[in-house]
Amino acid sequence: MKKISFDKEEKVILAVLIFLCLISFFIDSYIVEGVYIIRNVFLDYILAVFSYNLALFLPLLTMVSVYLYSKNKKEGILPLWVSFVATFVIVYILKFIVQRPRMLGEMYTVFHFADYSFPSAHAALSFAVLAVIDEEFRKLKIVWLAIALLIIFSRLYFSYHYFSDVAFGALIGYGVGMAVTKYFNKK
């Protein structure tokens, strides 16, 4: 059985995410206060696009899939979707195990299940996709990283999550995305 290995850049990203997770619970309140200070109407409109709709991911995934297909990178499409679905399942299992309340109070999913804060599904899903894009199209990685960071910041900005929620979500998503990508590349 061939060993799965990570390149230097992947190790750095994982190390940064792990470090952020380790310190996240200690700085949650400072991040909440800092974000509250910069709230304004202009950012409300801009960041609403990235925060309010988890369904935003489906058109983005479809566009990325079409892009991969058009650039003859078809082998990246299945890992993209497997990473997305696996991350979604893992995050929602963790949400129901941990059951951390949101800062704004209770929220509910489309099916009227309680939607808890930890870990952030938005952060996890955006970083799962980032891991696959990083493998298939390094040039596109910067664009998706900017989108992922805007999504994460918007979740903090609108007080849907604590910093620890998005830090752990990003770590979970990136880890799952990398593992799935490495698994498919190994085959």
C-alpha cells in the first residue's frame, strides 16, 4: 500500500489551520469585539452575498466542475464532489454531537432541524473545495482562497459563528479535501 504524502505547501496550510484551531477558543471574544467595531452598511451588502445562502455552493461547484471539464481536468470533478459531500456529512454529524449554540440564538435548517454553530459548514465546504482546486489548478487557488476567506469573514461579521467554529471548519474541510484528492490521485 502506497503511503499518502503531502507537499511542503500543504503541510504549511495544515500547520497554520491547526495553530489557529489551538488558539481559537482563547481569542473568540476578541475577534467578536473586533468584527463588531468594523460593521457598517457597505460591508453588510457586500458580505451578505457570501454569507446568507449555503446554496451558493452548488452553482459555484457546478461552475468549477464545468471549468475543470473544459480544461481537460475531468479527473478533478469526482474528488471535488466527493470532498464536498463527505465534508458536509462530517460537519453535520459534528454539529449534532457538539451542539454549540450560535451567538444569535437558535437557527434551523430547511428541514427544521436545529442548526448549531460548531463547526462552520460554510468554512468547511469552502476549504474542502480549495484543497481540490489546489491540486488541479494552482492558478485558480488564489481566486478560490479569496472567496473562501470572504465566506469565513462574512460568517464572523454577521455573528453566525465564533472564530473557533470557522477555524475548525476550515481545518476539517481542507483535511477532507486533501485526503479525498490524495486517495483519487493514488488510484
